[in-house]
Amino acid sequence: TIKVHNTLKANEQIEVVRPFLPVLKTKIKKMIDAKTKEEISEAHGGGGGQSVIIETEDSWPVMSVLRRKITH
């Protein structure tokens, strides 16, 4: 479960900055709203920030930072 600070979208490339580990590059395959348990395609931060569950094959240690991979 993560707290969103900016917009995240399903099928978006992300990087997970993990403490004391290499940066993990992956893709958001499925997001679930932590409150409603419904699958969503977009999550938003701001205000209190939406909490989502992202299903992944890799584990992320506590205090990891997720960032979108922006292509120019």
C-alpha cells in the first residue's frame, strides 16, 4: 500500500528508489483503491492523498519512494 502524492496511472512506467538497494524499474499493472478495494486506472495525490495497493512481483522496503518515469 502506498500513499499517492502526484498522479499515478495504470500501465505507467515507474522507478522505485529503495533504501540501500538499486533502483527498481517496473510497470504498474494493476492498482486498487485501498479504501474501496476497487480496481482503478488512475490515482491522485493532493489533499490527504489517495492510498492505493499496487500489485507487483517485487517487494518494496518501507520508506521506498516511487517515481514516474517521464519520457521526453
